[in-house]
Amino acid sequence: MKTFLSRVASQSKKVNSINIKNTTQQRCLNIHEYQAKELFKQFDVPHQRGITIDNLEAIPATLAQLKTETGTKNFIVKSQILAGGRGKGSFIENGFQGGVKFTKNEQVAADVASKMLGNTLVTKQTGEKGIKVDKLFFAECLDFNREFYFAILLDRAAQCPVFVGSYEGGMDIEQVAEEKPEAIKTLLIRDLENGPTLADATEYAKELQFKKPEQAAQIMKKLYTMFRKTDAAQLEINPLVELDNTADLSCVDCKLNIDDNAAFRQANIFAMRDWAAEDPREVEAAKCELNYIGLDGNIGCLVNGAGLAMATMDIIQLHGGAPANFLDVGGGATTNQVKQAFTIILKDESVKCVLVNIFGGIMRCDVIAEGIVQAARELGVRIPIVVRLAGTNVDKGLQILEEAAKTGTLKVIAAKDLDDAAIKSVAQLK
């Protein structure tokens, strides 16, 4: 699974110094657009202003306040969910199209808001179940004639942050990378503490064709300060717009991910976490110190190691199956954590078989086996479990599973290797 930067690298000679391979899962806090804009205020970054609501009764007063504070005559109504593609999404309950809407007056804004708030928005990133919209962001309408893309990301190969920008903003940046790679410009940031010099940032801004490159450079430096001081793993502005009359710049949207490892330093930001907006299974997994991501398949995966988990999902698909999740129990999971992992996997009603793939290095195979048996007993597991164990205490682990199978506690199907495990898992669905 390639990251955006590695895809860009393969498309553009301009960024051939970037060659990132995503071999480990990085856990990050993802905050809402309106929360990111609150941080913009702290770092003096020009941005589209707005007010957030969570109930329809607040709409009239909110629109009046926004009109007074910004002078706007038109309003943008933005659904606040932790997923991209909101503007092209649709609502399940009423079929309303678009989670981001331009409106000409207060009455239209209120009508649009009533179709969004409390309803479920489906986008290309949410999956077919969608995400319920519990908050709306009413924003001022800005008149602009040009849109840019700008992001600060981490380049593992160069071991430093990188600016990624394009004068083709306001659209899917991956599509730009594929169709017009020459429109994407990058700048590696070697001075981690201070960021790029003003001169370097200005030259970079000229490459991106800003009418006011000096102003653009100053904003990029402010954004870098924000990136560094918030321990961000990703800061993405799409679009960064150039206003009609002045050519001044404003950040219209923002995606900000904060490294979970910095939670102790960023207590104020982590207090913004919207647990209700996240997959409850992922929330439960995080509390158990497990790495879980829900997918759309029907074969549950319990694996130790992110790389092994990726390989397991790939080989399931190779044999015609579909993984239901990514779940990495890590190298030092306890019996209780394994039991919790099973609990989370089985909360997905679409799971018809579980594939356990463990390579016992630090993780002992008998610990995994004990966890599986405990989970089977307490949860009443009746679906087949295909198990491939290798490494430390593998014989003891297999013995534990065999004894449980004899007592009827669980249905275990042993596999000699990963390929055999995938074939047997897919076969259980037929």
C-alpha cells in the first residue's frame, strides 16, 4: 500500500528524491476542520472564518453573528466529519447531495443545514455505512480566482519534512499527480527547528506561481511552525486560495493529523478528540493498545506485526477473499489483549471466518493460543478459525488449540503456512 508521496514520486521527476514505503502503521489523531481552524488563529494563519453548531435552533443567531463579524452576504455550509470527499457525498436518509454547500442567504443556508445535521453522509472515504453529521461549520464566502494545494508531510527516505504544493488546487491531488505531475512541486526541509529560510520559501512560492510569493512564503513558514509545534504528521490545505481583488491568500480547508506519540505533549489538542466520530471498534482497540482498522470483507485477521498484517490481507485477496479488518496485536500482546482482539473482530457481523497468523518472536505462540481459547469460551465463537503459528513455543500453542478443539470449545483449522491459511480461510466461505 503506497502513500501519496510514493505515488507522486513515481509520476514526477520533480519529486524523484521522495521514495516512501509505508511499511508500518502510524497512529494519528485526526481532528475536524473547525478545530484545525482554531489552531490557525493561534499561529496567525489567514483562513476562512466560521462558526460551528450542533443543533438547528442555533442557526438564526449563528448566521447573524457570522454576517456581523465577517460582512459576508453568502454562506458555506460544511458538514464536519472525519473523512474526505464531503462535497461530493450524499445523505442516506434524504438523498441530499453534497456535504459542503454554497448558499446565497440565511434562509437557504438554514434549509440546507436542516438536510445535513443529524443525517448520515456517505463519501468515497466513509464506506457505504457513512458517518453521522453531528456538527456543521457555517463559513464566510470568499471571492477567489485561483486555488492551490499545499501540504507538509514526512519523507521517511530523506528523514525530514517536505512541502508538497501545486497550482492545481481544489481537486484530488492524486489525480493531479497522475495526469499532470509537472504541476506538483516539493521542497525538502532540512532545518527541522526553523524550517525553510524566507529566501528558499519565496523561491518555492514562485515555482507555484503565486502572485504574491513573499506573502505565500510567510504563510508557509507559519504553517511549518504550526506543523512542528503541534507534532503534526500531516498538514494539508486544499484549497489555499488567492482572493480576487487583493491576491491575498486564505486557507479554506485543512486536514491535520497529530502523532499519537505526542499525546503527552499535546494535551490540549488531544482533548479535541471526537470519539463519537470514530469507528467504535477502532476506539476500543486503541484503548486496549491494539492497532485496528475496519474493512469491508468477511475474513477477520488477527496478526502480530504491521508488515505481516499487510501481507496477510494481500494473500487473502490473492485467493479470492476479502479481509474484514487490519488488526495488529503487536509483539508483546498479553492473553487478555488477544481475547479483546477477538471480541473486536467478532463485533463485525460480516465476519464468517477468522485467520490467525502469528510469527512468534517476542510474541509467544502459546500466549496467542490461550487468548483464542479464552475468547472462544467467553464469546461462544462458532465460526471457523484458521490458525498459522510459527516461532517461539509453536508446539505448545498448537497443543493448546488441539485440546480445545477436542472439547468442542472452538473449530480450529491448522495451516502449515500463510498461503495454506489463506486458501483454507477462503474455502470456509463457500
